[in-house]
Amino acid sequence: MKILFDRYGQQIQVQINQGNRLTGMFETLTEANYAYDIAQGALSDATLNGYDVLILTNRMDDPFEKAELEAITNFVTNGGGLWCMANHSGFNLGNINNNHVRYTGSVCSTFWSAYEAAAYSSTDRQDNEVPLTGTNLSNHPTIIGAKGWPIVKGGTTTVVSSIVTRSFCAVYPNAFSTSIAALEGLKYVVNTQSSKPITNGVLWSIGLSDPKSVGKGRVVICGDSGWLGNTDSDWPGPGEYQNGDNAQYMLNTVTWLSGA
């Protein structure tokens, strides 16, 4: 399998500049014999050629050009896998530069999906962590895995029992989507923009594989990207990768997106 990371995603930019944000994830991919590259510039049909999965880790400063959106759409409809991640949509409503969904949302809309522009965070957990467990995790392949799929070093199963996230936005389900991780019953989580509880029915992550939406490909849309960061990295916020079953969830997701 070959994976391409969008160069302008926030988490990738931190990795490029600081060198310690995504090393845990890269190590997991290497151990699974999954090859990966970081795009050298804008996305295009040519740059995506030969890759199985494209990962977007939340663009902050660089809008997707029309040609990039067309290339991403072509990539997916022709059989590629896309993992589209955002983040919380600004704790300060007056600061548009703190809106973490404005650009990535343009990709989601291509596949009949949308983010809720919210800034959800825990009110009583350490470091604002939000564990997703139990009935909030579905039986989607990205959660339960499958026989023959890779298992993280030191693990014993592909089944994911816990995903640990923190500040995030949410994803609206649609007629083509399947729930991956829901947000039900998390009464200690509020939208810090409004102090209101989680909007009924929104999700942390959805999967799309219906040909009416994604053609021959597969898509996962998630309301957070910081969970990929190493737990010993703290910019732009503390990472969560080594917590819960985050590493196995990452591995399951790229495996499913590749068409397995």
C-alpha cells in the first residue's frame, strides 16, 4: 500500500517544522510495511497517481484550489481512499483564522458531507480528553478490523475498544454514510463557543463507500486531526496517538481505505 499525505495539512506542517508530531504514526505505518510520502506541493492527478490512500490533516492556511478538488474527486471515484480530517472550528468566533473546517469542508461537500462548525471540548477530564468507547464505537471495519489485517506492535487484536480525542468539531451523517464513532451520552462535553451540549445526531467520524457518493473509492471523514499527534508533542495541542487504541484505529482506517 502507498499513502500520500497532503503537505499543507496542519499536523503535517507541524511535523515538517518540528519533527516530533507524527513520528509514532509513521513508525506504525513502517512496521505494517505501508509506504508513505508527503506531497511536495499542490495535489493533482499526477501527484496522486500510484497512491492508494490520501490523508488530509486539516488545512488551515491554504485553500484547496479548484484543480485540487477535481483531482481528489477523480482519485476517489476511480477507486482511491480518502481520509479527510478537520479539527475544532475556533474557540473564538471572532477570529476566522481559528476556523479549522473552512477549507477541509470544501472537500467533504464533494462527497455530500459536511462538518458542524463547532468547538467541542471536555469540561471535566484531564487535558480535555474525550474517550470514545462502548456503544459510541460502531462495528465498522475501521473499528473491528478483519482477519489478516495488520496489528500494531505489542497488540493482540484489530478490534478498537477506545479512541481518545480532545478538542474537535463534528460531522453530519447523510444518506450515504455509516457511523464509525458517535458522540452519544457525553454530557461532560460542550460546544465551547456556545456552552451548549453536543448537537443531537452529529458524529465524530463517518465512513462512505456507497458508489452513489464516492464511486469506486472509500472515504472517512473525521472531526479531529490532533489525535494523530504524539502524546509527548504539545503543538498545536497535546497529541493522543499513544493513548487508547488510537494507533490500531489509524491502521484499520488506512487498511480499509485501501480497499481491503
